[in-house]
Amino acid sequence: MRITVIAGGIGGARFLQGVRAYARAVDASVTAIVNVGDDVTLHGLRICPDLDSVMYTLGGGNDVERGWGRAKETWTVKEELAAYGVGPEWFGLGDRDIATHLTRTVMLNAGYPLSQVTQALCQRWQPGVTMIPATDDAVETHVIISAADAADQGLVTSASATAALEGGDYALHFQEWWVRFRAGIPAKRFVFVGADASKPAPGVEDALLGADVVLVAPSNPVVSVAPVLAVPGIRSALLTSRAPVIGVSPVIGGAPVRGMADKCLAAIGVECSAAGVGGAYGARSAGGLLDAWLVDTTDAGIVVPGVTVRSAPLWMTDEDATVAMVRAALTAGGVV
Ligand code: FO1
């Protein structure tokens, strides 16, 4: 059995631990198509948070408490950069993590596509699944906020720039909105810069068309799943794939399992609920994403038109719990 998973960062990585364990038990193969919209270039280094979260977590090198980055991390370079007054100080780069970004940046600068860089980094980490970035092209999520909010936050310094933005909008890289401002500035919308000109990375379309099942991880639907679907060719591959597409809700009882998905959903006018997210994803039979939608037991009984809805405990408390979720999702989709 070929299982393909569309995944974002931390929630996606936790989910993939369960998918990997399930796949090992039934001798199935797993391909993870990972979001690149969070990617950012800082200090001249290309940083790929979601790819790294998946790689470190499945490779056993992640810091479980912090949720991102490396275990046993040290911050000497970060302290030294601060001593030089070199920003941005709000984005913490750990010493071990920097080695990943240096390796990736050297390879990218040498002309290797991100998918090959990812394969090279995975030689060390052995994640046990095939990891492919959604695209080798640069696609970044930027958050549109109001000019007034930008000015209030001191993001627009010169008066002329403020005047130019008068009543207009201001774009902020997702990482600055997420990490520096903790998603505290109302987002008017999200734009996936570069998506229109991007194409699926090698292997992505085959992983979708040739899968026996496609799982949509309980990742942030707005900033983790949507940027993957924004890559031309990915949504059409999902629509034509013979594989059932089964989503797992990232929202339990009206609250996101982790992160700030509620603030992202509010920005796009989607109710922060299993029904709201399921409805936003839509039924594949109507041109949407899903054939089946697995929700938590607290949300049992919700209805998503055109989509088979089943419920199971969705708290990924440990790998066994996540394996049970995976099995419930496959059952919901009629795969097992
Ligand atoms: N998240 C934070 O809240 N603070 C940080 O300083 C931070 C640094 C960082 C460095 C590398 C990396 O791969 C991820 C990092 N993250 C940090 C997490 C990241 O912003 C988010 O987890 C994802 O982008 C959201 O999925």
C-alpha cells in the first residue's frame, strides 16, 4: 500500500510518526508532501521550518518541549549575533539548527533543487518516509495587514511610506507575523508569494496519482495545507487521483489542537470548528479536497456535505494514539 500525506510542520510531524508506525506494521510505504510556505531567508540562510520539523521529529532529533528545532540545542551564535546588533533577534537560530541551514544553503547555491537537498539531509536523519517539498520553487506565505496596524507596530517608519500606504495594505512574512507578533496583528488575508509560477517538485504528482490513499494531516489548514494546494498541478492531481482523500481535523471542539490556527481561520472567514474546516476543504465530488473527514469524538455527528464524516479520539498523546487515529482515518475512507 502507498500512503501519501500532505503535511505542515509540528502537527504534521507528530501525525507522520503515527503514519510511519502504521505503515511499518502493514508493510506500506509513506511519502510526505511537505509545506514550504513557512520558508524564509534570514542571515543569508534558507530556513525550511516545516521540512525541518518533519525531518528532525521522524529522525529523533527534535526538541519535543519547544515543538521546533533541535534537541540539546545551544544558542551561542544567536547570542553573538545579538552582541553585534545583527537582527532579527526575534527568530531564534540554534547552533545545531544552523548547521542544517548552512548545508541546505550551500547546496541550493550550488544549484541543487530543494527536493534533492531534502533527500541529502535525510541521508543523515533517516526519517523512514520519503519527504518531498511541495515545490522546488520559492513559495512564501506573506500576511497582509492594514497600513494602520503596520504603522502602529512601527513597521512603516517614514512618513512618506505611511502616506503611500494610506488606507492600503502591508505585507509581512509569515514568520514575522507568527514569531515576532505571535499572530497578534489581525491578518486581512494570506498570499502565497510565488505559488502561481511554481510547479510540483519531482515525485509529488506521482505520489498523489499513484497512492492507494492520500491523508491530509491535522496541520494548519490556512498556512500549512493551503500553500501546498496553491501549487498548480497539486490540486488537479488530487482531483483526478484514484486514491481516496481523507482529512484529519486539526480543530477539536472549536479550538485548534496547537498553534494559532484559530487566528488564521478568522482571517479567511472560516469558523474554527471541525465542521468549518471540513466545509472549507469541501467534498472532492464537488471539486473540493475530501472524500472523508475524521473528527474528534467531541465533534461526532457533524455534517460536511458530500463528505463521509467519522469520529475518533484525535489527541496525539503518544505514537500508539496516533496510530489508532491513522487506522480510524483509513477506515473512514473505506481503505481498511
Ligand atoms: N518559532 C518560534 O516561536 N520562535 C522562534 O524563534 C523560532 C525559530 C525557528 C527557527 C527555525 C525553525 O525551523 C523554526 C523556528 N520556529 C520558531 C518555528 C516556526 O516559526 C514555526 O514552527 C513554523 O514555521 C510554523 O509551522
